[in-house]
Amino acid sequence: MRKYIVYICSIAAFFLSNIVALAQFPYQNTLTKEDEFVQFNTSEKVVFDKDGATLTPSTSSKGMTRGFYLNDLAFTVDRGFIIEFDYLMTGGPSSLNFADGLALVLFNGSVAAPKMGADGSGLGYSYKTPTFSGLTEGFLAVGIDLWGSFKFRRSESGEYRNGIRNGSTNSTLIADSDRLGKEGESRNHITIRGQGNGGKGYPVLITQSTTNFESRTMLNFSTGLYDKKPEAPQSTSFGFKLRENSGYYENDIDASFGHSSYRRISIFMLPGTKDGKKGFYMIVDMIHGLKTDRIIKDFFLPDNETIRYLEASSSSESSNVFSTLDLKAPATFKLGFVGSIGGYSQRQIVRNLSLYMPFSPSVENVYLTDVCKDTPTEIDVLANSVGFNNNIYTGGGDLHAYGDKKHLDPYSFQFRTIIGGLYEDTAQPYTAVTPYGTYEYNPVTTKIIFVPNKGATMPVSDQVYFTIRNKEKQLANDINLGNEQFRSNTGTVRLTFGKNCNDVLMVNGNSI
């Protein structure tokens, strides 16, 4: 039976007036069925099918914006969260220009009928002009911006909004080689825009290029300018595109971990303090193919503070006025996804959504290759997973490093399967059965033994899922890190099969 978990976890007790136990965590959904979601727009609808939720189609259609949100899943941000999802950008016009991108959006949970923001480079979040509103009572958007204009100070008569102006003196960004002098329009950026409503706000808070490691900038909350270059998100540089497929075909539609087109985003929002101010540390990680890179590290977003930024006063890129914005988290949030295309198009898909709490066990997927088809295989399922015995984050960028394997409760292990697009616990927590064999977990050894079915025709790969809890650990405010509320996100065990290991080759009557 599917578990609905009450949201009660915490780190430091702040925003106490906003505590509302509404959400049911951990939450996982493959996004293959529309049942639990509400469309932002009833005329241009997101399509849910076996591939996930298709936000925008491949066919060219100027000015299309589509999105959906989880209406029955409201949660408080005061105690933090981790959101993960897969996305895919594929297909498009034969001209091989693809745009624009998609965004994860958070907005006030009390809004009954939210409206999306601008199409095209607005990614459905920010306003189009001061009279063409952005997302209703938006709090935050993490834009996966392939075209690059989500962060730009737009300057057209029919579409203008605040953002980063072109010119090297206006930010610490570095322009693309084919867009010299257009730093604000550089492609392949992860950009976070902040709080806004109507035709004001939604300022760019921080942005990082994925193709140029040194191209990044952030809003200086004191000056209102983009004169601060964040520290490097990690010690080694990276360089990859937000979209791998460079053609109009969609032969990568089934891309999963290991495929060059595979992309998975992890967004951490961790309550904490910095320089005596309460707020949230934001971290953004991305898996591309087989590799994981940290894109944004420990960006601190203060709560209940007034910041300064430049607001667009007219369509001219140079027409801006300093304005202030009160950063204050609403009592509850709802979560949604929006995809947008303008002059160019592409198919944009999101799938495999996970929403869970910080300081629940951090589990890592286990992928084994060249597995024997006909003999048992031992799997060290928890080798790289960790549990926690406290809930204090002080920075450093890696929540996983705060944990230790010894804090995992091996007896709380639970296998899971996918039924109707949702993850379901198996009837026997330590046993999972697939058409190709049986997986048995041993809580003493913390290992899994996979026994293939005798005579079965094995597939290319087989997989099962699992979760686990921390050991009991009582903290202040009646918080127990070993409670079910802190059950981990769902991990994956995938076996990719090789040869039959029991085959015996006979030569001149002798086995070799």
C-alpha cells in the first residue's frame, strides 16, 4: 500500500508561525499520468504518457507555454526540501535551432487558480511586460535555459522585463563566442529567479553557465547590481550542454542513466544561517550521462529581508530604476513545471519526480554491468549510502558528506515497485520479484542476492527500487530522525546482463 507521510521534519526552529503539516513525504511520481496534477492552462495542455510529461511539442509554434502543478501537495519551506527530476530536450525544427527551456516553479500555496507567466524567454515564470503578469505570487523558479534569455534584461516593445543587461561591465558573465557583447543572452544557463507578483519582481538571483565554467554571476542584494561573481561551485570545471541531441530526430526519447542525453536535476533548499541572518542555502546538482556536477553551491537566500534590484521602467534596455523587494516565504508552497517555446521549438519532457526532506538517508543508485545471466549475484546495495544523526547544515555544499553509513537502520529497508506510475512498497519488505528473478535483502549483511529464474530469457537489464530510514535519533522539538517522515528517497538497483557464466565450452571432449 502506498505510504502517505506527514511532513513534520525540521532543522532549526524558525518561521514557526508558518509551520503547516500538509505535505506527504517522501513523494515520488513518474509523471506518466495526469491524475494528481492540474494544468495551468486548459487550452494548451501538457501531455502525460509513457515518456513522462511533455511540456512542449517538437513542432514549431511561436509563443507556446504549457505547465502543470501539484494541487494536492502543499508544503512549508521552513524546514527544507530536496526536489529531483529527470528532463529531456529533444526533437525540433529542421533548422536545428532549439528553444527556449523549462523551469521548476514554486508559488504561494494559498493561490486557488494560478496563472503562468510569459512565454518564450519568460519560461512561464516572469512577466512579459509590467501589464502582462508573471506567475501568480511566484516565489522561486529554477530555469533550465537552453536559449539563454531567461536571465536577460529583455528590451522589446511587446516584451520587456528586468534581468542582466548585455555588456561586460554589467555583470561578471562571459559571452558566448558567437554572441560577443551579449553576455546576458549566453546559452546553456541554470538561472534562479526570485519572488514576484504581477508585473514586478521576479529578479534574477544567480546564474551559472554549464558550457563555460567561469561564466556566472549573482545579484548583489545591497547594490542591486550583478557585480558579484559567486565562488566556483566545485573544484573541477565542467562543460556540457543542457541538451545533448543536436538533431531534430527523437531517437533519445528513452534516455536513462548512462545515455549521453540523460539529465537529472537535484535542487536542495536547506534552512540555515549566514552572517547572523536566517534563510536557505540553495544547491543545484545535475547528472548528465554518467557524471554528476554541482552547478550552484550554497547560494544563500535570506528570509524576511528587503533586497535591492533594478526594475525595468520601459522597453529600452537602459531604462531601469532601483527598486526593493521584500523576501518572505509564504506559509505554504505548491510546486509546478512550465515549458516554453518562442521562435524556435523542441520537445521538452519532465519525468521521475522525487520530493523529500533533508537529513533523510542519502541513498545512491547501484548500477552493475556485465552481470551473469544464470548465476546468483551479490549486491552491496548500501555501499555508498549514508544516514544522519543530526539536522544542522552549516554550508560546504555537500549534504551527503554530513552523513555516515553507520546511521542507517538496516532493518528498515524496503523494496519498491512501480504500479500505475507510482512507487509502491512490496508486500515483503526484503523481497522483490521480477519476471527475471528474485532479489533478497539480508539486514545482517546489508547485501542483496539476486537469483535469476532458471531457463529465463534475460533482458538487457532489470531493476528494482528501495528505501531506508535513519536509526532512531531523538532531537529537540520532539524530532526523531528515525521516524517514517525521514524515510529516504527511492533508490534504484539496476543490473545490466552479460553472459551465461555456467556455460561450458567443450574442446576435443574436454571442458575448458
